[in-house]
Amino acid sequence: MRQVRKIGSMGDIMKMIPGLSRALPKDFEIPEKDLSRIEAIICSMTMRERRNPDLLNGSRRKRIAIGSGTQVSDVNRLVKQFDQARQMMKQMGGGKKGRRPQLPPGMFR
């Protein structure tokens, strides 16, 4: 996360990805405050939890929230967003050999 932030803003980086720039609104930007919160949550996780977020039960989420100075709902939101991104990546990369991967409907209009 820190290395990506050195490159530039998340909006600028996402606009560099072919095809994704058309799907994003022109004024798309992720606030620096949100990135700092996400980084604090991730840094409060153990290495096992980072590698396997399915380990996160209620008490672990509470410990992460206390360690990052955020609410449990913030941790839950981040885990949910990660799961959604993981599902989307599986869909994009899960095509049969020789076929183009199936993209979610309406992603590139």
C-alpha cells in the first residue's frame, strides 16, 4: 500500500489501467484519509490474518479496530470490499483456456 501511494493518487493509478479509465467517473478520487484508515487497519492485522481474512472472527475484528483506532464497522467494511474485489478477480481470471475472461455486466460502457 505504501509503495502504491508513492506512485501517485489511487485515482491516477486506476486511470492508467487500460479500459478501467472509461469505467471511472472523471472526478474519481479516493481521499487520503480513507487510505490512511485502510493502511492502519491492515497494519493492525497479523500476517496470518492478512493472508487469510476468513480467520477474522468477532474478537479479532474488535482487536484490529482498537489497534487501528477505528470502529469494528470500518474493519467489516474493508473485509467486505476485499471479498468483493476477490470475487471480481476470480470472475475475470476464471475463463477457459483460449477464451476471453467474462467481465461483470456494465463494467466497460
